[in-house]
Amino acid sequence: MNKAIPVEFFYQVFSLLIAIIIVHAVYVAVIRPNADAFIEHEVAQMKADPEYVQRRSIFVVIRDFEQEACFVLALWAFSIMGYKGVTTYRERKLLDSDPLGGNSDRSGGGLNIAGLAKRLDTLPRRAREMLLPRALDAALSRFSATGSVHDASAAAREISQTEAERLESELSIIRYIAWAIPSIGFIGTVRGISDALAQAHRAVEGDITGVTQSLGVAFNSTFVALAISIVVMFFVHQLQLAQERVVLDTETYCDRNLIRQLTKTGSKASLDP
């Protein structure tokens, strides 16, 4: 498992860089030019017709730097969740494949422990590093050493609980991103309100254009950040639910397909290949 840590770290770094490049390119090429053109058109319409009601545009709503930063963080969070989602899918696929083969390895009326261990050893290296093979291997090794079904069950449960704690801790970066997105939106709110207050003297003179634009920045940044945060948190909870189900189903698989068989056969379980 240690070899997977730097791979995931570099994946997160490069995915952040790619998210910055993609989002900034879209903003420079599409969003900000369209927003500027729309604002110029609306200003011209209001000057020509004092009763003209200004329209809203999605390009204007998301044009500012705070919204850009929120989209970068959201894309980064989705890339990390995608990586973890693929890993969870592989864990689920291996779990559904029944690596013990229905407990077909029996010898002398008991389970062939060495045969089951060899079956796990034939799995690809990446598969052996997944949760289910590690839990099964730990249970088989403990039973081979102690002959105790209780110790084998405890070994499998310890591996599952450790994996659950690891998965929970690795979600902290995504939760941090989900927290940072609305925080950046509030920064845009503070910036917009401060700019509006700085132009209060113009509003007193009758020119409220600058004040309204600054207030637009304040409210738009909060609106976009909160909307993105809601979407990100939804997928975070879905990912966490899928991971918890894999851990619980792994414990269930070990109990039904190994521990119960060891309990039934007891001392008859064969330690010979």
C-alpha cells in the first residue's frame, strides 16, 4: 500500500494544475469576453433608455476571480473523487468475483488453508493490495498460526476497521475543499461590499453604476460558491457511502465464506496444501 501513496499524491498535484489550466483557459477565452460584451451592451441600453430593465447573464454571474477559484477547487475535488471512486469500484468488482471460489478448496473434510492462501497469491499484485484479499490473507495467516477461529475473525475485522479509518482520513482533503469553496465565496462578498462602500460618494452624486456592480460581485460570488459546495458535498457523501458499503460487505464476506466455514470444520481444517 505504501507504493500507492506517492502515486495518489502526484495525481492530486497534477490534477490541481490541470484544473487551474482548464478553468482559467475557459475564463479567458469564453466567460470574461462574453461578460464584458454583455455589460457594455447593457450599459449602452440603459444610457439610451432610462426605463430599460437590465437583464442578467450567467457569464456576468461567474466572471469574477472568486468564482473562478471555486470552479478550480470543484474540478480538483471531482478529480480526486473520481480517483477514489475508481478504486472503490475495483474493490467492489473483486468482492463480487468471489476470490475464494465458493470455498471449493477442501481437504479431508476441512478447509484447505494452504490451498486458499495459494488462490489469493495467484491474484494480480494490484488485486492483492485491495481490502478483501488482505483481510482474507490476515485471517488465514492468523488461523494457521494459532488454530483459533476467534483470532482469525479478529484479524479480518482489524484489517477492515483499519481500512475504514484510512478511507475516512483520506476524505479530509475533499472535505477541506468543500469547506474552502464557500469561504472563497465569502471573501468575494467582503471584497464586493468594500468596493461598494468605497464608491458610496458616487452614489450620493447620482452615479450608482459602480456600487451596483460591486454589490453584484458580493452576491454573485456567494451564490456561486454555495451552489458549487452543495453539489460537491452531495458527491462526497455518495463516495463515502460507497466506501463504507465495501468495507461492511468485506466483513460480511469474510464472516460468511471463511469464518463460518472454519467454525463448522473446527479442528478438521487442513493446514496441508
